Amino acid sequence: MSRTSIPVDESTKERLDNLKQDNETWDEFLTRIAGEDEPIQQGDLSDEALDEIERNIERSRESF
């Protein structure tokens, strides 16, 4: 199994920490939120959070 790192801002990491359950690994958490069983709905995130995600994606693209 290969491993990878995903750079995120500290504020994004804090938000993810709040969503992650104590008994799951980061891989389990990301699989859960990306899975078809519990998809993230558009209304689940505030406009501010969506803007922050878009900025992070753009910064990530620029770094490559």
C-alpha cells in the first residue's frame, strides 16, 4: 500500500479534526467522508468554508 501526504492549512486541519471520530484513523475518516454511504452535501458547508476550500485547491494547483 502506498502512502501520500495532503497539505492543508491549519484551519482546515482543525475543521477536519472536529469531524473525525476519535476511534478512526485518518484513512478511515477520509474514506468515510468520501464514500457513497455518507456523502457530503452542498449545504453541509458554509459559504466561508467553501471559499476556503476553493482557495486551498487553487494554491495546491499553483504549487505544482
